[in-house]
Amino acid sequence: MIKLLMGNEAIALGAINAGVHVVSGYPGTPSTEILETVAKYNDGSIYVEWSVNEKTAMEIAAGAAYSGARAMVTMKQVGLNVASDPLMSLSYIGVKGGMVIVVADDPGPISSQTEQDTRHFAKFANLPVLDPSTPEEAYEMVQYAFDLSEQAGLPVILRPSTRICHACSSIDVSGDRKRLAPSGFEKDPRWVIFPQLSYRRHIEIEKLQASLSRTFSKSGFNSVSGEGKLGIAASGIAWAYACDVIRDLGINVRTFKVGTPYPFPEELAESFLEGLDSVLVLEELDSVVEEALIAIAGTHGLKVRILGKKSGNTPCAGEFSYEIVHRAISDFAGLSHDEKPYPYMSRLPSRPPVLCAGCPHRASFYAVKKAMRGQKAVFTGDIGCYTLGNAKPLNMVDTCLCMGASIGVAQGIKRVEPETKLFAFIGDSTFFHTGIPGVVNAVYNQTDITVVVLDNRTTAMTGHQPHPGTGKTMMGNESEKVDIEAVLKAIGVKWVRKINPFDHENAVAAVREAAGIKGVSAIIFEAPCIALFRKPEALTVDADKCRACGLCVREIGCPAMALDESGKVGIEPSTCYACGLCSSICPFGAIGGNAS
Amino acid sequence: MKTDILIAGVGGQGQILASRLIATAAIIEGCHVRTGETIGMSQRGGSVVSHVRIGGESMAATVPFGKADLIIGFELCETVRNIKRLSENGRLIVNTQIINPVTVSLGIEKYDAAAMRDALKKATDSIIMLDAYSVAGQAGSVKAANVVLIGAAAGSGYLPLSRDSLVEAIRRVIPQRFHEINCKAFESGYRLAGYIKC
């Protein structure tokens, strides 16, 4: 049956077909829809969970694979940093049931902090990695990955990038689903990592790399074709662009598609390099394939020039495109390429993403901003929709580093600037992910900071996934809601206030009080994300009362508000959520209607 | 038949649904299709594009510069921002709706709508401009402006997919309780485009 599937959906359906038994993960663009799709098509025979963070998710998949089940764990590239501790040891311990680690890379980056390349992580951890070029290949690869994992006794990494994860393709998904019964956990010293075991396993793993390289030289995911003195090697989405460009230019070159960047298919690479004068390597992020080819050419004394990122033939940062690959191949093949100028407008207003109209984070940021006006304060931020609070006119995110870092960074700044007020903003899901140890640290070390938990009852940025505070699971069960206030109090935070950020005056008063507390104080701003409820009737502006002062627009920057030619404010009814923040700051009482 | 389509707009306007509808209709007609979307941070009111490539010739989902046979612009400025992807004989369906970026509301940047309309008219003679927001409002919900625009693309003949396939796609992709509104929105766009073109 032909279905239109997003790359992430294809990976999920491939895993279901392969008989996956346990799936865990933590949401992160561009990986999120994989686990959601497994849950959507789950007939009840697969255990699916959003874990509290990637480290825990990795350990859950590992435990399941120790027990002979096929397991999959999903995350984005920076999530693998969090999960790297279990990952590195896991390659020594190995698995019994097939374990696939899906790590989505984000060249650009489009929705990430870094442009790190998971293929390096695979090499670092001595784990095989598969790099799909299309959604349909991702569908095939994930199924193969389970088989390979069981054959090698190692977890296998599948590394799709954004343009694979979020591209759709018509894919034939017919094929039987494997039904596998896990053998269960068998007690054995092999599951306990000790230095002696690690040493022995290290020798075996190194041998295994060589045999996996030979296996990959025969794999259908790698191929050499075409003739000529010029060669083009490519991996991931760059291979797709390369195929399209080579077709459009009508040139004859020898091509090398690399679907398994590590262990590198050396024998096949040698046959590709044989007799070539020069090679252009096309790959996003880092020069993994390029370096592997340079090493092979060096080892075998081949006189072939290898061009790519190191030679400056392709960009060292950012995502590739048809145009970038077209330019690189044209230059390489000695073809002229005239780029047509576009005689249209070049200056257009920019349109960065913004907090939605009605977003409770806007009210929370605004309350803190107002309360701290005139005082020296630093606002450390974290990862989530609320990172957008850095934009004008709020300007309320002074730092953003990684998941959970708001709380640690605030403590470091406070130690250097004892007179400055420090506010650490963190979302509910991020608080559970890696925020809690930072609060424990602040209490233990008696650091005066205010932790501001922005509790919108969901993991909003990645598309509204449940988390431990929501009491909902991916198996459709109701569970104990982990209470953020109770957690903070149990840790030893003596001053904790829960407040609705739209209760503007009280919110401002609470912030002022918190800032004066010795030790750690915490405010939990509670109000649901607008995606969680039906849109109420929009607010309206009384044009007679509006004095065109523009204060509302200048202060809060709500995307549902705009000033007309006379300077009076107008509200777009299809996007206004009637949060009431604008009406609570309007000095003339001009904004009203159905205020919540 | 190879057709490369670009949908350009502002996050929240329903571009992803629009690309799903077109892709589903293409599959109904037996064509291979690829789509590429912007999902994630930029969805929050930022500039977004969806690519739909019908015909299966290309491996990559992104429509290159100068290759789009059709651009469906959901918002004026976002259409201009992506005009470089339009092919020499490419066609345009444009929603004349203006959504001011916050940078414009704050007075940091200017939104020159007249210059934008001129830029589009210079790009191609095959252009249909309509106020899909109002048309959708009359059909029952301004949220259905995306479907009005698909209707206009089909009704003008710029989108080489049949009316029946697109209506069937609406039935397959959109929840049943919204069928009536969306079918009405589709028909309004379809008829209006035919009328404008004459």
C-alpha cells in the first residue's frame, strides 16, 4: 500500500514492522514524530514512553535490549549529549535484542543549539551508524538496523537529518510485521561493567569494527556507479541533492553513495577511488566521509585529490541545498554557472518566530520585567518556547545554553555579581528533564537565586507532549502527577509561590517578594499553553477610548495586535486568545470584551 | 507530469495541511510525491514554506531556485520572500492578506505592500491575487483560507490536479466535522479563480 509518510513516520512504521517491543525517547525537533507515530499505531503490544530525559530513555531501551527485546530510543542530536554516559558504556556491554538509537541531526541549525554531527558520536562510541538520503531509505534502514544490531551484538545508530525527518514521500509500506517474543533477562557477568571486562571488550570491539566495515562494503546502502576520472562521494541528504544536480547537468562522473559512514566501507571506497584523479565529497555538518577517504588514499598511496570542506569546496557550516551542491559540482567539473540576479525586492521585513498571542510566558516575563524595573537583574533562560522571550520588546532572556542550564548558569553569575538579582526561567518539562539537580545544588550551596518555573502543563515547543507533571502517558494511562511545588519544597526551597501570570498585579508583587528572599526562592507561573484549550472569543478595542499611545504594542509585542494608520491599536480576532494581558496594562481601559 | 509547488506563508496559516492535501490528491491520481516542511521553532509565527514535488523525478524534497511551477502564497510578504524559487513560466496564486511581523508593529521595520505587489506582478503574468481570508470567512471560518487558496489553484488550472481528487483528499485528510466548511471554502476558491481568470 502506498502511503504519504513523513521520514519520522516511516522510521516508526519500519520499527513496528521489525518487531520493536519497547520504544522510549525525549521530544526534540526534528525527532519527535517518530515516537508519537509508534504510539499512534500501537495495538497495545509495544511499550512506548516519553522518558524524563534522554539518559533515562537510553537506559530503558538498553534494559529492554538486555532482556532480548527489540528496543528503540529516539532523540535529537543534543539529546545524545545527555545520553552519552550510558551510550559510551553500552558499546562495551553490548546488547542481546536489537537496539536502535535514532538520533536526528539538525544542519542549519533550524531548531537547535549546535550543528554537531552524530556520525562523530558513532565513531567515538565505536557504534555503527546509518545515514538515510530519503524517507523511503530511512524506512528500509531502520528495519535493517535491528537485524544488524543483533548480529553485531551492538546498538546501531540511525541518523536522519531534518530534511529526511520532515520530508514526506509516497512509500510502499506493505510487508509483514515480525512478531518476536523476547527471551527475557538472563543473569550473567557480561552485564556488569568492570575494568577487566572493559579491557577485554575493547579488544573485541576493535576487531568488530573491521568486520563491520567489510559487511558494509557489500551493503546495498552503499554503492559505486558511473565512470570517469572525476568522482563524487556523498552521504545523507547531500546524496539526494547530488543525484538531482548530476542529472540536471548531464555530466559523467563516478559516484559513491555512502549510507554507512561508520565503520566506513573501506573495500568499496578503494574500488571507488581506483583510477580517479579527484573526488568531491558532499556531506552536511562535519567532514566524516572526506576524512575517511583521505585516510584510505593515504594508506594505499593513491594519487587522488580529495576535495570537500577541508579544501573549501563546500561550506563548513549550515545546511546544504540544491544550489550549494550545484555550485560545488559545477566548479569541480569545470562548468560555468551563471547565477541569475533576481530583479525583485531585496529588502523585506524579517519575520522571526515569536511567542503566540495569548502565550502565558509573555505574561510571566512581563511580570518579572516590571517588578525588576530599575534594579540590576540577570535573567537566565532555558530550552523551550520561552527562549523566544529574548525577542523585543520583552528582552527577557540574557543567557541560553542547554537543557536545564538556566539554574546552574544563574548560580555562577551570582557568585561573581553578589549584588545582582538572578532569575532562572525554566519550563515544566525542562525542569523535570535536568532542572532539578541544579536546584538541589543551589539549596546545598546557599546561592540566592529565584527559580521561575513556567508551567504551561505541556512540552510545548516540540508539539505538546505529556511529561511527568501532566499525569498522562503515551500508553494512554493516567499516572501520578509529579507536583513541581512539592518537589521544590522537598529539595529544601523554603519560599515557593504558585501564581497565574495573568493575575498581573499579584504576579508582579510575588516577583518583588521573591527577589528579596535569602537563599533559593521559587515562583511557579501556572497557566496552560493556548494549544490546550479552545480559543475563546477575541478581545476588542474601544476606538473611542484608545488614545493611540501604542503602549500595549510596545510593552508586550503580541502578534495579534497592530497599530493602524492613526496609531490606534487593532486586534486580529482569529489569533487573539483573550488572555487579557493587554487590557491589564492599557492605561485608558480601552481593551475589553471576553477577558479571561 | 512533473510539477513543483511551493507554499509560502506565516506559521499557523495551515501550510502543512495544504501540502498534505495536494500530496494526497497527487497520490490519488497515481503520482509519486515528495513534500518538505518547516516544523519546529519557525512555526511560531515565523516565515514558513512547504515544498510539494509531484512526479518523482527528484530525490530531494526542496524545490530549487527558479524551478517552482506554482507558488501558492498565503501572505503577501512571504510570497515575495520566496519568489526566487519561481520558474520562468511559473504561476502565482497569492492571498492578498497582510500579516504584520512584530518587527513592523514595533516600528523597527517597514512593510511596503505596494512595492511587494509590484514585485509579484513583475515576476509573472500568470498571477491570481485574492483575499482568501475574507473568502474563507464567508465560507464559515477564516482558518479555511488555506483550502480557499488550493481551490483557487485548481480552479485557475495552475494546479494540475482534478477537482474530484482534491475534494477526495479533503475527505481523507481533514476530520469529518470540518468537511462541509472546507468543501465550501474549496468551491469558493475554485469558482473565484475561474472568474478572475476570465
